[in-house]
Amino acid sequence: MACVCFESPPLDKEFNWNKYALVIAGKTRKLILKEIFFLKAYYENGITLAALRKKLSRIYPITLSQTYSAMGYLLKARLVRVAGYAKLRNSKLYKLTSEGKRICEQLLGQSSNSK
């Protein structure tokens, strides 16, 4: 019988693992959080739900109502915040909070040394 051993990095005691579990439990929530994280350079002021759904629909079939529902969970968990309103249609612009960035970094396996 073979034993597979691996060494895991030490767990951060200040990290909110309940919010991390909320994100990874839902495929749509995880995709939305990652997409906002990757698009932050292109959308400095934030991104609307419609633009986010359009970007995600290329890799994952998603409706606007699914996007809206998942964003509600992320807003309630304070992983995403409303950064303002778009000029064209007065739509909300969404950005990651600092805790949302930490969870994205954890999801992507990056170390967050910004303390």
C-alpha cells in the first residue's frame, strides 16, 4: 500500500474560511469573483453585471439572473462592493473589497504578503 504525503502551507488564522467556503461552494460565485479580480486593470471604476455576464458567457453559459443572484451573495458577504454607477444606463459598478481580493489570491494559490 502506497502512502501519498504532501506538505500544505500553514493556515492563516485571520483568514475568513467561512466566506471562502461560500465562494467555492458555488461555481457561479467563484467565476464572478475570479473574473472581477482579473478584469480590475481593464475596468478601473468597476464592472456592470451585464458586462460581467457577457465576459463570463464565453467560458460558462450563464444568465443575467444567475449573475444577479450570485452577486447578491457576494455583496451580502462583503466580498464585492458597489463602486458607483455607470453613466450610460445608471447601472451599478462592482469592485472587489480587500477581503474579496484575499479570497481570490487564496483561490489562485498566490500568497498575500500585503499586510
